[in-house]
Amino acid sequence: MFEGAVEGWWYVDVVEIGRDERGLVVRDLYVDFLIPPAVNRYQILDLDELSDAVRDGQLTAAQCADVLTTTQRFINRYLRGPEEGPNGPSSVFPPPEVTALEEFPPFPQR
């Protein structure tokens, strides 16, 4: 949870989720969003980290293309308003499935 000037904001990571012999694997795909409660604007973060990952061989060009496509789909679905033109299926942000998690008690601080 954010406090102070950014209280109520959302931080969204673009990730890839898969499985391996150890179980669930979540891979950070470098692109992040910082979204204020009014959702009429947002910040895209860490595009420089995405380009560094491609340059350093941590991601292929095809993987980078997938990250950029996923990023655009997230923007179209959750962050663009209908007044901005056709953008495919849209949903409310944050999704109700996620806001339901806010009812759970916080993890204990160590």
C-alpha cells in the first residue's frame, strides 16, 4: 500500500506466468505502470530496462515484441476511455477480482 502523496495509487508490473518442475514461475517483463486513482492518466515506467534487457540478451526481439503487445493491450483494456476511440474489449480498473484482495489482512511486517 502506498502512503502520502501516492496513497490509493496502483503499481502494475507486466509479467509472464508459467510453470516448471518447481511450480509457478513469475517473470518480470520490465514494463511497469503507476496509476493514480482517477485513471485518467498513468505513467509507464522502466522502458529503459526493457531496452537494456534486449540489448544485453536477456530478452529476444520476439519476447520484446510480446511485452510491447501485452503493454498496449493492458492500456487498451484498462486505461483508455471510450472517448479515445475503439480499443477492443474494456474492463474496469482495478478489476473487481483484484480489489477483493484488499479485504485480506496485510502481511505481517518483519
